[in-house]
Amino acid sequence: MSGLTILVTTIDTAAAAKTLARAALEARLAACVQIFPIFSHFRWKGELCESEEFQLQFKLRREDYETLAALVRRLHSYEIPEILRLDVTQADPGYSEWLFDATWRDPELA
């Protein structure tokens, strides 16, 4: 069993967040996606900005990171989406087993 990773991104609407989450879950690229409303402060094109956003945390297999990142880029509305990879160094064995079961895909169908 390989490692676990969390992909983090932010997006502007709850509907867009749900669309990203559903796409990842339907493709079995994530076992779980948590969505949090947040208030972001950032610099963009020389300006200081404030924005209400939604942060998504996708729980996935490490080997699926690049595929999930590509899906997020394809469906994302931002010019430069935040896509962060957080590798998990330790996880409860039961949780890891559940995640791998939830993201299992038949290699013959891939």
C-alpha cells in the first residue's frame, strides 16, 4: 500500500466546490472531500484583495495526485488555482485501508 496525500485548493463558490468534489469522488480519485468556507486575504496582480472562498481538502492515494491535480486544473475557474500537495507521514491503519478501498479502480477498466 502506498502513501496518502491531501490535495488542497480554494474556489469562489459553494456550487463550484461541490462540482469539484463530486468529479473527484465519481472518478475515485479521492475517498473524501471536505469543504470549508473561508475568508482569504492575498495579493493579486499588484493589489491587496479579500475574498470569501471555499477550501477543499481531497484525501487520496499518493499515486493519484497528478491525475487529480489535472482534473482540478481542468474544472477550476481561477487563472492560477491554488493546488497544494500535503503528504501524510502517518495515518491510522483502518483509515488508510478505508481510503484505499474507496479509491480502488479496476486496472483493466482504466
